[in-house]
Amino acid sequence: MKNFLKYSFLFFTSLPFLVLILCYIAPRISPESSRVFTILAYGYPYVVLVSLATLVLVLFSGKWKLFIAYSFILLMGWSLHTQYYAFGSAKEESADSFKIMSYNVRSFDLYENMNLGPLLVRDSIVNYIESEAPDILCFQEFFYENRPRNFMTLSRIKEKFDLPHHAGSFVTGTNKNTFFGCAIFSRYTIVGQGIIDMQSKSSNHCVYADIQMDSSIIRVYNFHIGSISFNEVDYAAFEEFDMDMNEVDPNKAKNLIRRFLAASRTRATQLQLILGHAADSPYPVILCGDLNDTPTSYAYRQLKTNYGDAFHQVGSGFGRTYVGKMPSNRIDYIFYDKTFEALNFSLQQEVLSDHKAIGVEMRIK
């Protein structure tokens, strides 16, 4: 009986740490190759919490060898932990720095998801951007009309913020005067621009702009990829998870998982198109946008392998940018190549979309 209890304790306490090791491997495995590792990447924060609780249990049980072994396993994933929770610190600003912002504005609440009225939300977003005074501004889920109506946002932003130059990737709405997509606004002259075909959903875009900054030209990519496209039934399923796990409809849960997996595969394909294009850029590169994926994902690792993550370098905490009906997480990013140095990071506090705006003060080294 004594041996049974001993080995049972060993089995149940080691299980979360074995799963944690698999979570460490998950970002290296493409969603196109394995569904299990894709799900593990999403489950990483919960596995860490269970592992920490287990570690405390082992500590109070006086199992010192197990405690040391499990602590070592936790430390093995330090690089992953610090991607999820950053310990960066701001640096001193310089006279030659510039500010770049990225913001998924959810069409300025055109469909009244905030229940505040789209004009109030639109004006609040405009006021926030004015207070931040970016030199380069990247929008995802940008919406504008090209006729004298309430959403002349394209011309208004160019004039109000002295951002006269823009590049965009848009689809036309049911009304031929309405446009949805991604846009880049710049205080500096745009000398070239282009669009990368995402070869899938019309809601996903990637636009780039070559921007003349004094004697240098930089290339800024603005992307919105791998949308999961949940409907109201899916969001209701998330609420069921929050309220009572016993009431969760298995079919709804399966549908959520299928959507997650399909979107992850889409992101892997779309991101390779962007990274391949950026690798051939004749200019230094900054990549901004809504990745729709977490810092422990395969998609994030593909970006982080080649580029610096501004939040990871000079931000601190969890940096959660998504504040919609799904679990909150960091899914909006500003990446850059070794030509640049990030000086400080800002995260919007006011909630005016299902995403928060992010901004980085940067300089060319």
C-alpha cells in the first residue's frame, strides 16, 4: 500500500510537468503537422498554473528531490515564460526617435459592438491617437467611406494628425462607397507601397509602405492574418465555459477547436508569405499587426526567430491586447529587424475596440 501511494503521488505530480515539456516543444511544430501541439500552445498558461500549484504541493510534502527536478523543468522554459510575461524596461529617448502605432479598431465600432454608438467610439479613438501623436500609424479592420458621411476617416486622419501619406489594402463593402481593410499612415513621405495577397479570407490583409526617413528608407508591413471568425454561437460557448463547465455542449466545444485549428493552419501559410516577402526587402523592416496568436504559438516563434519583439524588449507584464469575448491575451505586435532599437512601449488603457492599441518609440541605430 505504501508503494502504491508513493508511485501514485509520483505519477500525478509528474503529469503536469510532462505536459509542460510538450508545451515547450509546441511552438516549434507547425499547425499543418500536428493538431495536438497546436492545442498545447494555446493551453500553455493553464499548464503553467497547474504546474506551479503542483510544485507547491510537492514542497509542502517534503519531497525535495522531486521539488528540485520539477523546478528545473520550469526553468527549462524560461525563454518561453519571458515571451508570455515580459521583464523589459524602457530606455532613454533620443532626438532622432520616431513613434509607430498599431491598432485594430474593429471598423470604428460601425456595428455597435460597444453599445456606445459608433460616432462616440470613432471620436474617442481619434482623440486617443491625437494624445499619442504617432509618426507612423498602422490600422487593422480600418473602415472608411469616400463620400461626405460619418466615416470619412481616411481624409480626417490624414488632416487631423498631419499624416498626409497613406497606403492601404481594402475590400469594397456591399455599398461601393465603403471600404474595409488595413491602412498605414505616415508623417514621412511614402516612396513605394504594395500588397501581399493573403490567398484566403477577404478580412485578412497585408500592406507595406516604403517610407523615406531623412537619408534612410524603411519598409513597414501592416498585417491582419488568421482570423478565427467566431460567430455568436461560438462566443456563447465561451460564456458557457466561464459559467459552468458541466453545461458545456460537446458539439460546441468541438466546433471551437476546429475553428482554432483551421485558423492556426491559415496563419502558418499567410505568415510564410509575409516573411518570405520581408526577407527580400531592400530596406530595413518593421512588421506591425494583429497576429491573432499568442506569444507561445508557432506563428509568434516564426516572427521572433527573425525579428525583435518590441514588447518583449521594452515592455513589462502580460501586455494583453485582446479584450473581446475570447480569453484575453497578447495577439498584437510590433516586430523589427536589427537595424532598429526599441526605446519604450505603450499600451492603451481605455477600451474602445476588442483590441488595445500599442505604440513603440524607436530609432534607427
